[in-house]
Amino acid sequence: MQVREILARKRDGRVLDPRAIHELVAGIADGSVGDEQLGAFAMAVYLNGMEDAECVALTTAMRDSGRVLRWDEPALRGPVLDKHSTGGLGDVTSLLIAPILAACGAYVPMIAGRGLGHTGGTVDKLEAIPGYEVSPDSELFQRVVREQGCAIIGQTGELAPADRRLYAVRDVTATVESVPLIVASILSKKLAEGLDGLVLDVKTGNGAVMTDFEQARYLARRLTEVGTAAGVRTHVLLTDMSQPLADSAGNALEILEVIDCLRGRPRRESLTALSRELAVEALVTGGLAQDPNSAGKRVDEAVDSGRAAERFGAMVEALGGPADLVDAPERHLPAAPVVQAVHADRPGFVEFIDVRALGMAVVDLGGGRRKAEDRIDPAVGLTGLVQIGDEVDTDRPLARVHARSEADAERAAAAIREACRIGERPSERPPLVSERLIPGEN
């Protein structure tokens, strides 16, 4: 079938058969489909949507456009699992969950992304660790997974190359929000890891990519259905991003918080609670636990015994980082020269937080990027972030700014005050997990 005919069918709202989709994706991967044709396809899908069978075909075709990892020679002693989040401020759950799952007997080949806009990227956080190799070759990546149980790296050109072209075109054609294209983009890269089970964290709230709850719920449902239909049991949790998830935001600062959590010194209950929920879901999905209760006991034991911290440290060392990072993180992680407390204009209770604005304050400090080519300062960011319902006064600040200069700190302080609305009475916090979607149950 000619590409023009495929585009015409989708333009007219007709259903594409799997063969046509695979032909189109092959052309995307080898460059024979031009950018203008790719833009037309993205817009046709944005306007007309896709049925589940089409979305499954698009996902598997994009997965198969590059290398798919194999784990059968030699055979692993446990399931291959992963977790993915749609992102938000202070979302370091991936860095906690990977070593926890490894300590519970799973293997986690986690391929993560960089931040853009107000959300931080897992790869950017890892690059705050001196020597850590976020782009190892496939042989080293797979060896670390086999030997240490987990490896977290950046996206590689070998996996789902068709997705890179399609995403770039979506970005410039205002079609990023298309749910079928989001589903195919997320799942194609994850399925290329050769997984047995996948847990996805879809966030909603003013700091999420999808701020509308019903839109986020629709995305979650499609991810569950398409991932499972594509051959990997996929569970999704719908979670809150109307307030910072962690105590900190900023690359080295978040690595410090991860290490604190793994060493049994958590700063923020919401971060450890959600990480536990997602790890529990992954263990059940992968068959390492029969039910959430037994899975929770395994997760708690992995952290309390120190085995999860050991797995994190072993992964860091195997990928070129300091061998003593977990024991002496301050020795290796960069620190900003200026630290300033930011107090509210008046005492009261936090009733609303513009999470996106806080994220952009971190970007403005140099801790994130507005354009893909921007350089990141790993030392800057925020700590002591408030949550909804917290009381603030002269003793309890809204946050602490870690900056390169006093001027940078003052600009960030003004943005933080603007982002936090103070009321006279405590406000109820939204639930951390609003829904759990499992194949065949929702």
C-alpha cells in the first residue's frame, strides 16, 4: 500500500490494518516517509483517533523498528520488570523502585528520559553522579542488569528508532497530546526492553502533563489495554501531581533524597508511600508475590535490610560512579554556594500549589532545560518543599533555594511565593493514588 493511500485512509477516519501500519512505521524508521507525510499522519491520528487494534499495531511496529532486548541466554532467575511515570516535580520513584525490585529478585532494564519543561528527567538526575555512564553500550547495559539486578540509563538509538522521528514531528505539529501516539511512544520503548511485566504511573493535577483527571484516566486505561494486548501484562496507577511528590527538586538534591530513603531516612511520606505502592504492583504483576500484602512485606524487608541500598550502590559503581556514593554522597555530589530560606508573606496554611511554576523556578535556576540543547547545573534546586495543608510561618518556610548567586535565589524566591497560595485554615490533601487499573478489571 502506498504511503499516500495510508494517509488518505486515516485522514478520512477509516481504520488502518496492521500491515499498512507496519509498512508506514518501516518507512518512518528508514527515512523513506518524509517529515511532511509523518506530520500528516500525526495530525490525522490526532483528529480521528485510533482503535485499540490500530494502537497495538502501531506500538508493536515501533517496538520492532529497532532492537528488542532478549534475556533468555543465559536465562535469568527472575522476571524482567520495569516502571514508567508520566513525570512531575520531585518524582524520583524510578530511582527507588529499580533497586527495590532488584533486591526482591526481579531484573530491571530501565531506560529513562531527560527533562524538558517543568518536569525533571531521571537521566539528568543520574548525570549529577560523577562518572555515571548514562549511555553505555548494549553489552554493558545487559551485563549490569544480569549481575546487579538493575541498570538505569538514557534512551538508546537502537531501541524504537521510529519513535524518535515521530515524537520530533509531533512536537512541531501540535499533536503531542494525541493519546494513541502517547501510548505508542511510551510502550514501544518499554516493550523493546524485553519485559515480563510493566507498571505505569499516570499523573494528574496542575503539575502533570495531563492536568484533566478524565483525560489522564482515559490515557491510563488505553495504556493498560494496549500494553497487555501487545504481550506484556501492564498495570497502571493514576496518581496525584497537584503538589511536589518529594522534599526536593533539583538533580543532585534529588539523588541525595533517594539515598536518604534507601538508607531508611525518608524525608517525605508521599514519596516513600508511592514508591512502595508501585513496587508492590510490579511484584504482583511479575509473579514475585501473590497479593499486595505479601508484596508489601517483601518491599519493606528489601529497604529495611539495606539490600535495596546495596543494589543502588552496586549499579552506580558498575556504571562508572563512585563506589562509596551511598555511604558518602556529600563527598561526590555538587552543592550550590547559596542556600536561602523562602518564607510566605504572611502566616497561614498552604491551600494551593502551582507545581508547574515551582518546576519552572528550578529551570530558571539552571536545574532544567527549556530547549533540548540547554546545559544543566546539577547543584541547584529546592529543598524543604511544602505540601497542601502545611502550616507556614516565620519558623516554617515554603522552601529553601539552592542557587549559584544571591540574585538567582531572589528570583526563585519570588516565583515560589507566587506559586503558593496561603489560607487561614488547613486544606485537605488529595489522595496520593486515585485509581488502580488492571487488565480485565476496569
